Amino acid sequence: MNKLAVLTCIILLPVISFASSSQIQTYNSFTKLEQGTSDGVSLSSEGELRLSPRIETVFESQETFIWDIVSAADGTIYFSAGNQGLIYRILKSGDIDTLCKLDEIQIHALVTDRHNNVYAASSPNGKVYKIDRNGNISVVFDPPDTYIWDLTFDKSNNLFVATGDSGAIYQITANGKSSLFYMSTESHIRALNWDNSGNLIAGSMGNGYVYRISPAGKAYIIYDSDLREIHQIEVTSDGTIYAAGLGRTTPVSPVGPTPPKEEEKKEANKENENNEIPGVYVLDEIEIEAPSLTAGLRVSAESGIFKIDPNGMIRNIWDEAREPVQSIALKSGGTLIVGTGKNGKLFSYDSSNKKVLITGFQQAQISSLYFDKTDQTILMATANLGTVYRMTEKTRSVGQYQSEVFDSYSISNWGSISWEYDCPDGCDIKFYSRTGNTKEPNNTWSDWSVSYHNSEGSKITNPNARFFQWKAELSSRKNDSSPIIKKVNISYVQENVEPIIHQITIHPQGEFYQHPQQNFEYEGPSYGEDVMESKNNSSANDRSSDYMGRKLARKGYRTVSWQATDDNNDKLLYDIYLKLTSTENWKLLVSHWPVSFISWDTYRFPDGVYQIKLVTTDSLANPIDQAKTTERISNTFEIDNSGPQISEIELQTKDNLINVKFKVTDRFNPIQDLLYSIDGNKWKRVFPTDKIFDTRNEYFEIQDSFIKDGSTHSLMFKAIDLVFNLGFAHRYFEE
């Protein structure tokens, strides 16, 4: 092929370096692994997977939710459930029965005294009941308040009661005498606990205060949170306070086990709007109606756990924006257990704030957590349906983690799976994989592969597909050890697909673009040669090279730009060809062009009608035998560097007047201006006889005067076409 040796307007461009399209997807962070699902596998904040603590099902109820759960010193577990005032007990033997049925609808709080009696707080007709082990019931306190949210005993066996909607705290002495202990300015006191100095720590709803109240009833706000309510408080042995809160809230009407009538809804809404009286409520985006136990309000995902150090330092240690905190419990070693109220996840935080996602539950909410000091285990209750679990210190013997579905965005050839791990004696890890072409796995996906055993790299045996998923099975024959998965790598290569040229744009003649980061020069490689190295040595993958930069005017230059994409995200190179439409042969303008536009000097080409052929390839990122090529031909355009022709001049004179008729013609572009000059005087403009410049053929007539001096006179014409090409003509005339 004969290469067209043409001087171009070349923008100096980066050195082209070859790159592989092989890619590796790595799983070694909490953020990425949290998107998967687990059964008996915990995830640490360092992104490590290990067997979770053993969680045993203690009781499965037929109630929709469980309000509160406690244990007594004799090992009996008590919990309140549903909207029928039921309190159940689980004896140390494992037998389960109904302790009692109260006349109230909801039992929000339970507590036991040193004699193994149970105290229950009811709503919406707030009362405190005492129930002995035989199920005998007595009312020990009947305040004017509508709601009772929490109960706690001090060391002297005095009972303290948190209420709403007056926001009061009452004290009931061991001999049954009741009195107002503290009246807050908040509408509800939601949570109570004790510090080591005998001060009562309380959380409120309204402004989300955390109070420290002395034994004499003197209150001090130790934290004004940015959340609406503080609904649970735990205090460590060194005086550190953990306060769980929830944020932006909107009152809703109370919801019971059966939908209320329309008139009841209206009345309840009116009451809530005026008084912000809470009822049972559900979390946003949860379809099943179930309580979240946070003062009867619909709660956003905004929540927090505030850690208040003994020195007054306060930090929000909760960073799970989509997981509202539902319940917390403190183990004797200082580890905080956290249950969420949206996806039913269980977390732990140690004293250094290291986080572990212990496990998830099918139930939507972990409604209550309780640390059972009798056997150092965590009791937990879930909603939908209400179930009681116990988490022990022993490690599960087997667990499974399943990754989120990974989208490679194209049919891919899956390479190998490898992992980094620790595996003590008696432990084992097995990996499996599957592939498919739907976002959600279904029966069109491949079966799970046979287990992989080579941690340094096992060949993935699933067929090529767009989506990929892996799972790991962890096992241990010991109660106190677990294998640990630290990192998982998945390698793959997308099947190469052809690039797509979406459009080719021909810019107006004279429009020129200079790359913003390069030094423009008028010299450069001849067409057909490789692109020269950039003076600033910027990377070939610099996406700014596709930006056309500043637009300038350069007479005779022509710019062509295009839009091309590659579904594999491969870097594209372009060969650009040019030809006259009247000929058959394409001439190579430039090869291996790395950006999506080009400006060149058209003075090197004869006038005529042309087309551009753009050929793009992804060969830079693929082996030669796998590279794909696409081409597209532009619409026609003109190269017009010749000026208009002035012809058919008819000139007559009379006295000192001249009359001239003539025609102006351009081959490709309309005429846009005509000027004339007599005897070298100032140029004068004249319009066509039809009074408008709009065609390639225009007729003119000039009538003007000249100075008679007995000499020969000159008449000059200057015609300008739409792309500013100039055409000249002249005539001499005698007086």
C-alpha cells in the first residue's frame, strides 16, 4: 500500500504499553465479605472468616415477636411475647410452660429479684406486676403513666421504673413504698442501668439524652446525642457507658396483631400527632409487621452506639448505616454484643472496638439480648416468628459462608481460586464455585463444583459465564479452635467482544482541537507511521487523552471525532483511512491512533468529496489471535480549499459612473461575502441581486462612481465562501 505522505496536525501522544486483560477479584475486607451470607461463620473487621460461637435454639414460639428476655439466679429463663400479655418460662431442665397471662396487651420489660421473683412492666396501661415462681400475680405499682419501658433493681433491692409519656422515673422500695425519683423534661425515659458509683444512668426519647442521676435524684446530662432516642444502656466494670440510639423518627399509629379499624387509625394518628404517644411500630422496608421496641416510632436506618469513656470522651462506634441497632448486651469480659433490627445480624465489639459479624438470622429483627451470668452465655430473642436462642463460648463444629454474586460484566473464562488461611489441627476448609448468566442464581446455573483443595490455585471447573459465586465450608473437631480464611482470590478473563463504533462526527472545516496536556507542533510523523512519544511521558491509559481539549480555528484543517466503546473496557487503537468518493482505494491517514479524534491539514489534498473509514482494534489488551476489529465509514464531507470563481463580468461606463454585472460560483460551499474596490480605494460590500447570500451561485450588479482623471482605472473583486476561501478577479476600464 502506498502511504500518503501528508503533514498532519499531530498532537504528541503517550507511549503505548501492552496490558493483560486477565483480572483478579479479591475478598479480604469486611466491606466486601459482609455482602455474602453465612451460616455459622463469623466475619471480623480485618476481613477474616472463622467458625462462629455455637448458637442453640432454646424455644420457638408461635408469637410474632418477643419483647424482653431475662434469667433468674436459679437458671430459669423468662420472656414476654406477643400482644396477649403472655410471660413464658424455660426451666433449667429445658421444660417450657406459660408462667402467666396478664390483662395487659404488651409486656415491654422484665426483671428478676434476688428471690427469683419476676417483675413485669405493661403497656399501654402502665403497671408493674410481681409474679412468683408459682405464677401468683400482684400489682406492686400503678402510676398515672401510659407506658413503662424499663425496670432495674439497685443493690438494696429497690426497684426503679422508667415511664412515658411523662418521662418520669419512680422508685419502689423493698417494702413496697413507691415515690417519684426523677421527673425529666423528656416525653419518655427509655432505658435504665447503673454505674459503679451507684448512679442511675438513663436514656431518653425526644432529644436523645444520656443522664447520670445521683442516689439523691440529682440529674446531670452527660451526653446530648444527635439521635432522637437512647433506648438501651450498658455499663462496664470500669465505668464505660454504651448507649444505643436510633435517629430520625416519624410517629405512626399503634399496630396490633390485627389491623385496626379505619376510625381507630384516625383517632390513634390524631393522638400521636398531638402528643407523640408511642405504640408498637415497624421498621421501614420490613414488610412483616413486627415491633422494634423503640418507643413506638417508625425509625430510619440512622442509629448509633455511643461509647462514653470514664474520662468523658464520647465516640459513635457504630458504622453499619443500613443496620439499625435494636438491642445490646454486655458480657462480663467487656465485649459488647449488638443485635440489629433490619436484617437480623449479630455483632460483637471488644474493648478495642474490633468488630465481628457473628452471624445472621432469617428473622428480620433481634429484638432482645441478655447476658446470663449463671452460665456466661448470651440469650437472644428474635421476631417473625419469636424465637429464643442461646450463644455459648464453644465454637461450632461446622459452618458455611457463601459469597455475594460477582458480576464480571461479560461472559468470562474463569481461571483459578486461591486462598490464604490458618488451619489448626483438627480443622478443615473446602471451597466450591458455580457460574451462571442471571443476577440471581437459579436452576439455569451450573451445579456447585467438586471441592477445591489446593490453596495456591485450584482450576475453576465451572463453564464460562458472566456471574460467579463461591462458598467455603469450615469445620473443626475441637470446641475451641477454628480454621481462618484470610483472603480469597478469583482470577478470570472476559471473553473478548468486538468494539463498537457508535458514531463518527465530521467537524466544520477550519475547526481544530489541541490536546490540553500536550505541546502542539506542526511537525509530526507522516501518515501511516506509529505515533511519536509524548514529551511529558504521560500514561497511555490516561483517559484525559480522549478529551478533545481547546477548540481553535486553523484555516484548511479538518477534524473528525468518534465515539467507540469496548464492553471489556479494553484500550482501543484506531487506523484512519481517507478516500475520494469518486475513487475506490482507501488511503491510510494514520495507524495505531490512541485517541478518539484527529485534526489534519487538508491543503495536502485536492478539493473533492471524501469519506473517512475508521478501523478500531482491541489488540493492545489481547493476544493477536483473539483481538477483535470493527470498522465504520463516515458520511461524506468536502475538502474545499479553493476560492470562489468570478465570471461573466459585463462592465459599462457613462460619464463618471460605472455599471458592472457578474457571477460568482463556488464548487462546494455557498458564497458568504463579496467586496470590490475601485482604483485601490476602500473595500465596499455588495449583496446579490436577490438580496441574500445562500447558494453556491450568486449574481451581482454594481453601480458606482469614479474620479475622471484621464487615466486607466482598475476594478478589483474579492469573493469569500462559507469556509473563508478567497477568490479574486480584476478588470481595467477607460473613461
